[in-house]
Amino acid sequence: MKKFKLKKKNLYVNVVLIFILILALALTLTSSFYMKKVSDKYFLSSNYPVIKTDGNIKRSKKIDDYIKKLDKNSLVDEININKDIVSLLILTDGRYESIIFDYESGDIINYDNLIISKYKQDFDDKISELLYLKYPTFIADVLNKNDKTNIYFFKDNELVIYYYDYEITPNVNEDLYLVVNYNEIKDYLNLDVTLDSNYNNENGFDINNSKKLVAITFDDGPGSYTSRLVDILNNNKAHSTFFMLGSNLLRFKDTVLKVYNSGNEIGYHSYGHTNFKRQKIEEIQSDFNISNEYLKNITGATFSLTRPPYGSINEDIKNCLDTSFILWSIDTEDWRHKDVDYLVNYVLDNIYEGSIILFHDIHKTSVDAIEKLLPELYVRGYQLVTVSELAESYNDTLEMHKTYRYFTK
């Protein structure tokens, strides 16, 4: 009996202790809540930190005051990004200026502050990559130095960089700028941005309908200078059509593949540069079929364009091959005039939109001339494309058994 009473007494003690603990906890919570209310009442208006939410962030009046002082025609664009920054694009004396404000404080922010410092080099590398994707090397090399005037304008989904005060040879008359989608630089930004689900980077090889399109073509290759020629075309955002001899395809197999993989077009120029009019129709067809098999084994493609040697053609020849026949409207006669400056000046003096220009990639002087010519053509508003691209851009469908010398709008 005593034993039982002792246990019951211990039970009462435990219940009392638990009750005291619960009461103490309740008093503590009540005290904390009360102190918070007091703190909110007496200290909220002081300089104590406050957690920001969209509800309590207001745009600084300093930004609106600044905009009011601008000339009414100078403000080009105004972008608010997630109540973090306000980005202004201003046109002054024919040049863009960008000003970035902190949304809440109205303080001006340097663009560097929007790039995470440890990723600054990664950011610069990405900009460099996109510059070389858009522009020919002679332009990208200069802009990539990043040592003149660059204007950074942050938009909703992209950053636009305007380039000024750069000296480029030959002189470029167009505005130089780069559009960078935030998907490309999202990991480097100290800023929450909206991402596009689909986007395309600016690519200098894309057809630009504001340019004057022309086709420079090359006969008699591939040869020992063709690989270098492809590099020159790539560096200048240019594509060409190469009319190759069947007898050279296997000898320069790697070069053929390089031409094809670089986005250029390969056409047929007979098997061994024989005048078609001096061949039997059966021989022309046999040489074509053999050459076609060579090309298919190397690239997987077949010939859809043919340039007859010497431009020698008649109705029977046109009807014997299932291709379109491409002649030319400007003949440089580079086999005769092996002079770089002469060839450059001849093209510049005679070129016109939609023209097809004849060169040969088996002559070093011709390839040297192309290297000097392409930057000049670029700054004069021309874009070099393949024959098929030229026809398509002018809504001209290339038909089999027909002959083409140039294209017009």
C-alpha cells in the first residue's frame, strides 16, 4: 500500500512540472509577440533592415525626375526589370547612351555591377564568341579588344551592346551592335531576368535581305589553295559555289568535305574539263554519273548544278543531265590576269546585285584577291551567298535543263 502511494505522489509531481513548463513556454511566446509589436511601432521608421517584397518596393522619384529633364525626343526606350533596375536608352547626337538606375534608391549603377565578379571573364568570353558568330573577323577582332566605347542596354529578354569609336579597315559605315539573349549569359548575371523559351543568336551567315546579294563562284578545283580559300570565306561570313572537276574529287577528298561542311555549295564542272560540245552525249552522262558517285561517297550529296567548261552548251547537252546549268555575268579572267589588285578593282568596278562572278580556286593570285576583296564587299553592303541561296532569295526556282547567268528581284 505504501509503495502504491509513493508512485501516485510521483505522478502528481510530474504533472505539475509539465504544467509549469507549458505555462513558461506560453509566457515566452506572448512576450516575443509583444516585443515585436513594440519594435514595429517604435523602430520600423529608423534605419533597421527590412526584408523587401514587391509590395513595399517603390520606384524612386529620382528616376522620374531624371526622365522629365530629358529632351522629349531623346528617350528611345525605358525598361523596368523585376523592380530591380530601370534601364534607359537615350539618343544623343546620333549615338546611343544607356543609363541604369537602382529601382528603389534611384542610384546610377555601372553595368559591371550587374555581372557577378567571379564570372566576369566567362561573360567576356561569351560576348567574344557571339561577336565572331555575327561579324567577319576583320570587324570582330577590333570590337573584341573592348578598349573603346561600349554601351550596354539591358532589355526584358536580352542585352544589347552598341560599339562606338572603333577604327576598322576598311571603314565600316553600318551601326555596330550585338544582341545577346539572356539564355547565353544567365549564369553570369547579378540580376533576375526573364528567359525566352526559343531564341536565335545573330549569325553572319544568315541571309540578310537588307544586303545586296551576289554569288562568287570558283571553277576547276578543288586544288591546293581551296582549303585556305574556305578559311577566308568563313572569316568573312561568306558562302560560295564551287564547280569541281570529277577527276579532282578523290585526290582532294578532305578538301571537298571541308568545302561542303562549311556551308558552301558544290557543283559539277565536267570530269576532266573537256568541252561538252566535243563529247558524245553518252560520255557526258557517264562522266557525270561517275563524278556523282565520288561526291556522294565523300559528302552524301549529289550534284544539282552544272557549269559547262568554257560555257559551251546547247539544248542536247542541257537535256542530257538532270541539273540546272549555271553560267556567269562577270568574268574576271583570273587565269589571264594574275594580279591581285587588278582582280579586286575589276570586281569592285563591275559588281551589281544578283550577279554571278567567275573565279578559279586553282590560282594563288585569285585566292589572294578574294582575301582582299571580301572585306571591301562587306563594307559596301554586299553579302556573298551560294548560287542556290541567291536564286531562292530572289524567288527564282532553279529548274533542271535550264541555264542561268544572274538573278534579279
